[in-house]
Amino acid sequence: MTARKKLLFLNNIIEKYGLRPASKRYLSLFTMSCVAVAYNKLFKKNFGISYRAVGAIGKATGGKYIFTTLFNERYIAVETEKIIKKIKTRKDYYDKKLFLPINKIYEKIKDDLNIIEKNINKRPEYCLKIITIISPRYYLILGVYNCFWRYFMEKSANELPKKILNRIGEDRNNISEIYPKLEGLIKSSFEAMGKKIGLDGDSLRCLTLKEIKNFLIKYKLSKAKFKELKRRKSGYLYLCIEKGDREYIFTEKNIIKTIKNNFIIIDKKKKIKIIKGHIAYPGIARGRVYNHTFYKHKKIAKYVLVAVMTRPDDIHLIKNSLAVITDEGSILSHAAIVCRELKKPCIIGTKIATQVLKDGDLVEVDADKGVVRII
């Protein structure tokens, strides 16, 4: 297939399924492929809904892997309404039909993580086999709560009783607690496997879930495959389509650059003065931007915190801020919950704030209307 035909194919797939940038994560291609299996195949099997197609553009940078996911968030929000209706109309559906099965899987995963932790150095191949089973299951569980997250990006919190809404938020927080441990053990298991058989364990994380399963049969990779992994570390575009259970990986730099320019990167020539998002907590504030995605910052007093999303470690930044703006999130997100508690203006789900707003920019955050103005 020529480069022109590949671009045409990719554009058609992205437009057909309405894929757009959704989140940025410091994770490997292996993890992305586990997410794809969860969001397509396992979602359909367990809950009758599916993303239909998922994608990511990623690479290795600064010793870490990073990717930007491509989802149709509006489509899955509509699909999630099927679950919302069951929760609203069927008594105990959340506890018995949704939470109970998920909790059983979750408890088993926690036990498996302890087994992996004890066996990484002695039996890394055994640990990787467990990881190929539990990783998609974990992202199935976390993904269910992310469906609620995406649903409430555009729907009112009044769609569900406050008791259930709070329960969803609490359950998601509990389940997300083991996320760092799982990803840390994935990295360590791949590295230990590499040492045992004399391969670059870090590069093995550029294999997909299917490829790892095949690798664990003979523990060998061809020279051609190693060259492919090096190309993936430099940059890849990954797509997984539910129909036909097909995966596609492209490593051509020109193709990736074109897709990024078309669908991800904000055109710097366009002078964006207004950014829109969703209201997490109302209010109006004016101040200088502190962009939390950068490593070097100017010292800014009374700042407006701008981040892809916030985490528990960022609580001191939120407390000291005038307002909070995020690329991602919904009313169930960390930033929204904390800002409601602290009564700070907060706008979430802007998608582009971290790209557009630079350290020191003077902005007005109008969280009554969900608008950020660059002054």
C-alpha cells in the first residue's frame, strides 16, 4: 500500500468512526492494545456496548512512553445511556448486575498482582502470561467508570440520584488506586523478561497484546520484528477496529505527522482567544496561567492552574490556585470533585487548554458559562 493510500485509509477510518483526541497518557503500546481489547471486545461481551474503534498516536520520549488516545467520546456516551437507563429503572442493578461482577474481577486482579510481585525476577515469563490476562480485564473495569465519566461530560448530574453518583465516583477512585502498581509491574516484568533471554525488555512493550501472546510461545523475535519495534519507539499510529477484530500499526513519520496535524495538534497560526469547556464549579476568576504540563515554570503568584487532568498529588496546586482548567474530565473527575469542595471556579474537558495556554498568559475564567478568555 502506497503512502497516499495509507493516508486515505486512515482518514476514512478516523472520520467513519468519529475518532478524536481524548486523553494523553504515559503508557506503552502494549497497554494501549489491552485498552483496545477491553473497550471493544470485552465491553461488548459483558455490557452489550462498545467503542467500535479506538486508536492512539504514541512514541518513546525522555525514557518514557506516551500516547494520545483517539476515541469517539460522544458515541460511547450515547451507548452508556443504555446502562444509565438500567440503573434508573431496575432496582439494585448497580450493585448486583454491575458492581458485584466487576468487584469479583477486581479482587482477583489484586491477588494476581501480588503473585506477579513475588515472581518477577525468577519467573518473568509466568508473570507476563498473567499480565496478558489481567490487563485487559482491569481496563474493562476502569473503562466502565470512564464511560460514566464521558456520559457526564455532556449530561446533567441529575440524571442519576446523588447517592448512586457519589457511589460511582468512590468506586472509580478505589479501582484506579491499583493502576500505578499494575503499570509498574508491567514495566518490571518486561524488563526482567528481557534480561532473562538477552533482549531489550523495554522495546518489548512496543508489542501489542496479540504479539506478546505469540512471543510467549517461543520467546523469540525475528530481526525484522526488532527493527519494527525500534520504529514504533520513534513513533506509531495504532488503530483497533471491533468489526473483524483488526489491528493496524503505522510507523511512517510523514503519515503520523499528517494525521497529527489533521486531528490532534492545534494550528499555531490560528490565534485562539476563547476556549470552551464544561462547567465543573461556577464562578469567575482572572489571573496568570500556570501550565502544569511544562517542567520549567516562571514563578507565578495567584495563578490559574491548567492541566491535562489533575491527580491527588496536585491537591496543593488546586488549593493555591484561583481557578482550574483541564483538557480532560467530567463531573466525576478529580479536578471537578476537589473544586466543588473548595468552591473554586473550574472548567473541564476543554481538549486544547494545555496546547493553547502558556505560562504567564493572562486569562479570565468564566465558569458560569464554561468559557476561558485570553486577555
